[in-house]
Amino acid sequence: MFAMVLLHRSIRLQKKHVAACIVQHRALTGAEAVNALRPFYFAVHPDFFGQYPREREINENSLKRFNGYLENLERPGSHFPKPMKLTFYVREIKQSSMEQQQLLTSGFRFVSFTLSTKDVLSTVMNVLTSCSLPVEHMKALSETPTRPLEAQRTFYRPIKWDKSYYSFTGFSDPEEEMQQARSVGPTLSLWLSNNEPKATHKHKVSLPRRDELNRLKTELFHKFHLEDIRLQVDEDAAVKQCVQRLSLRSLSKEPSISSAQMVTCCKRLMEQHSPLLQGLHVHVSHFYSVMQDGDMCVPWDWKG
């Protein structure tokens, strides 16, 4: 009986040792996985399917899912991923007589398989064998010592499409969308830097007119012996003309109304020339209202 117990314990220890060796053997690093999957990436990468948009999109989506599956396996403490069915169009690098019947006219074949592996090495082997790709190089990888998980790095390069791909397929360009999102709501410094050349140009162009205006003012001062000269801006002229033409008691505005908005409002009021405004106090604002003192508020962009 005692001998049987020792035998069972010995068998258990041997199984644990074999399992530990298998786990250690299967622990591939990121760099090793890159070398192992190089034939696979070379056969299915979407960059080689530029003339076939449908197959290119299928390979791109499947690669993203496959990369997520591998990343989940490499992440310390993560749960094993759920079984995943993948579909690829595999380019024919070397054609044999056995595979000649499966070839498409476009030079690639359809492959579909399900991943249910629990480690990187078995996942790589499953992918290579499912795609009928060589696995001889895996022997050299299995003999190299493994590094700690902390030394592993993410090895999947992002897929970057050419601009012609989006114009041909009609898909949205994520880089262009990101640039548009960043360009929304420019900062003050960015706005100043973009408009500084325009402001400088307009200032230089206006210098001759300013000099001519100063010359005329000086000439008027001496010729008519004036004490002061005030230039009436467009807003003041429009308000005065509107009050006279519509027989208003007064016409004022809110501080938030710009001069251009006020001039536009006055021009439209004079075009309509409503007799109902005669003798009223009109206040231009952003909304319709009647104040307690009888002033009538009209929005500057009022509707006829």
C-alpha cells in the first residue's frame, strides 16, 4: 500500500514537471511571435489586397480581432479569451499541385477557422497550420530561452491606408476625422497666428488713406477755423436716418448688438416702412418684447 502511494505521488510530480515544461515552452515573447507570424502577416496583410476592397476589408477586420485575441493572452492576469472564428483571404506565395484546385483567379484562397487556444505558442501554431503556412521555423523559436512577460512588447503595427483607399471605397478616413475634430474651436493664440498676416496687410493698405484723411482734416481746420471735426460712423447715420424716416421717438440698442447688426436692422426697418412704428421707442436686441416703460424690443434679425 505504501509503495502504491509513493508511486501515485511520483506520477503526479512527473505530470506537474511536464506541465511546467510545456508552459515554459509555450511562453513566446512579442519578438518571437513576430518572427513566427511573419509568413502569416505576409500572406494576409491588407496592404497586398489594394485591388480587392471587399477581401481587404475582411482581412483588416479579422486581423484586428486576432490581434486583440493575442493581446488578451499576453496580458498578465487576464482571463482566457472566448473562442473566436476568423476568416481570411490568404495570398498564394508558393503553389503546389494539391492546392491548385483551391486557387481563385485573383491569386488567393478563402480560409476560415476557430481559435480556442489558451497560450501564444499554440495560437500561432493553430493560425499557421489553418492557413497551410510553413511551421519549420517554429523549431528554432522553441529552443530559444524565454524572457519575462514584462519584457514583451506589443508587436502589431497599426494598419495605415493610403488616401486613395477611402476615396475608392467611400469609407471615412479616421486621420482626417481626427484632424477635423482638432481644428474645431481654435484657441486665441492659433487664431491670432492665422490672422496676423491678413491684419498686417490691411493695415499697410490703409496707411495712405489715413494720411490723406489727416491731411484733409488739417486743411479744413485752417481753412474754416474749426475747433473740432467728428466723423460720423455708419451706425450713427443709419440710426438717425431710420428715426427720421419712420417718425420714431427713439432708436437704441443693447450693448451686445454690433454696429454691423444695427446697420442691417435699420436698413430693413426702412425698407419695410411700417406705419405701426410711428411714435414708438424702439430698442434693438436679440428677442421680441415690450418693456414696462413702453419700449418695443425687436431682434436685430427680425423676420418680416
